[in-house]
Amino acid sequence: MLNVVFLDALHYPPNYQLKKLNFEHNWVNYPYTTPDQTFERCKDADIIISSKVVLDRPVLEKLAAIGKLKLIQIPATGTNNVDLEAAKELGIAVQNVEGYSSNSVAEHVIGFIFALSRSFHGWSRDQLSARWSEQKCFTYYDYPIFDVAGKTLVIVGKGNIGNLVAQKAQALGLRVLFAERHNADQVRPGYTEFKSAIGQADYITLHCPLTPSTVGIVNNDFLALMKNTAFLINTGRGGLINEQDLANALRERRIGGAALDVLSAEPPPKDNPLVQAGLEEYNLFITPHNAFASEQSLRKLADLMIDHINTFVEKNL
């Protein structure tokens, strides 16, 4: 009988029914787990499921000393919350789930493009007041509305999601450029030199990985390259953006607006410069890291997670 412990089950909607595992097991769900609870909850586990709970070297070494833990299953693509090097040294397998949400994230980006271009935030906010009711005409023109067809979309990161965004954007009549890496010595076929690409963009969407070289890549220098009418979209990693620099650029109207699904810390602290009252007036949209969370993607993620665990146990235990 194997013990399976899900450390942060709140990452799934409560109404989701997971497929059954193919082996005898005890399953324990914890809605969320704090750092001081992690070891105690994991000490009897053969399999840990963890999306965002940090499993660092000290915790893994303590668990390895007990000798029960065989697998850490991450119900997500990112693996940065697990010390992969330590897990490998200690003989603990780590599995993630890839590709389950590419279409959902790409559609979220397209939704952001329209929301920004058509000033949905302003129009919708107005309807909570009497702004429309007080008009003498059937409509009014307080906010700009732009067609997206013919505009230029620059994609930073040419992975699966970046390519899907490109396909959808081209179908809408957008011109698509892939930006070369900001520190590249040469421009690869199919890419545009970084600064040139950023300067041409009407929309920029970030899909590059978060690495030491890309932390804070969107900073004052980056924002200075953008047109003052251009929009920034981030559904990748919050750490790609220097959030204070972006907040300043929005308030000073140095760019046209921004739409973000990720922030540097999640949930964000109340003093995060991008969650301050009034910034929505500068065409800022923020969604709570749910670009991945379409019904179809969540079901695919849940099914793949169980399949991965079943396969591991069948082959190794």
C-alpha cells in the first residue's frame, strides 16, 4: 500500500473528480501547506504531489533519510519549486506535466489583445455608474478603440505557446515577429533583432523561460524601446518584469497599457506596485494566474498527472 500526499490540492477546482490510480494506496489531500508543515506531512509519503510547495534540499535530505519517498509528481509544467539536483542525487524521481494548457494560454493572450485594443476595462467600469444613462446620444467616445488587423505582434519566446499565439494572431490579420534573444550575438532565421522587434511592436507578449539572464528583462530600458501606444502582455513568468518600472511607465503613459496573468509573487503582497488602486485607469488588466485554467486544460492536466503516476509505479515499484 503506497501513501500519496497532495500538498496543495487547492490548485484544482473542488468539484474535479480525479481518475483512479491503478494500485492500492492511501490518498491524503491538504488544501495548502506552509513551509513549517511540509516535512511532517511528507514523512510517510511514497509519492508527493506538489504544485507550488517548495521541496528544497534540506527537506528532501530529511525525507531521503527515512527512505520512503519515491516520486514527486508536479501537476504543472514548471519545476522551479523542487530542487531537481538534490532529488537526483538522493534517488527521488521528479515528474511534471507538459503541454496541457498551451491552447488555453494562447487564447488568453488573444483575449488580452482585444481587451487592451478595445478599452474594455474603461467601458465596463463606466457601466457601474450612470455614464451611459446620462448620454444624449446612443453612444460616447471616451476611450480609444483599435482594430487589431494590420498591427504588429512581437513574441518573446518561440516555444509551443509562442507558436500557437502566432498562428492565432496571424489568423486575425496581425503581423507577427519573433524577437531574437536580447543578448544574442547573431540573429537566427525566423527571428528579428531584439531592439528592432520591440520598437516595431504594437503588442508584445512574453513566453520566454525565467532564467538568470531574463529576470527583469522588462525594465526601463526595455520600456523605452516601446511605442507609447504599444501594449505589453505577460502570461509567462512574473519575474520577467521589473514591476516598479512597469507601474511607473503606465502612470506616466509611456506605453499604451499592459495585461498580466502572472506577478513576481503569487498571491501578490498588498504593496506590489502593480496592484495599487488607480492603475486600472491606465489600461492595466491583471488576472490571477489562470490563463492555463480552461475546463479542457484542467481535465487534461488531471488525467495526465494520474497517468504519469500510474506509469511510474508500474515501471518502478
